[in-house]
Amino acid sequence: MRASLRSVGTILVGGAIVCWLGVAAMAQEEPSTTVPASEEITTTVVVPEPAVPVSEEPEEEPNEAWTTVYLVPTALLIGAGTVLITIVMYFIRVTRARYRPQE
């Protein structure tokens, strides 16, 4: 029983570490793809005026979906809380079994 609890705890802690490292890896900035100034090509393009004037309407800001606003943070909090509670319960069980009072 102790070995299975230990292995479950190890798997949970390992999974938490892998998830944490995965989030950190995805958060890295992408490499810059700008062209250096020495290789920049300059061209001049003449654009004719349109026959009919077109008014540009300002773009509306898209509303974020409710899933990204509420569901994602809630799922992250529940997941983090579950991992923390599991770790705390694991250490409570280990210390109770290891440090019993001698009678």
C-alpha cells in the first residue's frame, strides 16, 4: 500500500513538474525574423487614387469568448489546487506513518 501511494505521489509530482516546464517552454519569445538594415531593399510604388472614395470604418474590438475569460483560469486554479492538496495530503500521510509515538 505504501509503495503504491509513493508511486502515485511521485507520478503526480513528476506530472506537475512536466506541466510547469511545458508552460514555461511555450512562453518563450519567438526568434526575430527581421532583415538586417544592410540587406534591406527599398522600392517606390506609385498608387493611383481611387475613382470612388472609400471610407474606412474603425474595426471593432472582438469580444473574447467566455471560455477564455472564465473557463481557462478556473480550470488552471482547480488543477493547481488539486496538485497542492495532493502534495499536502501525501506529506501528512507520510509523517503520520513515520513518526508515530512510541508506547
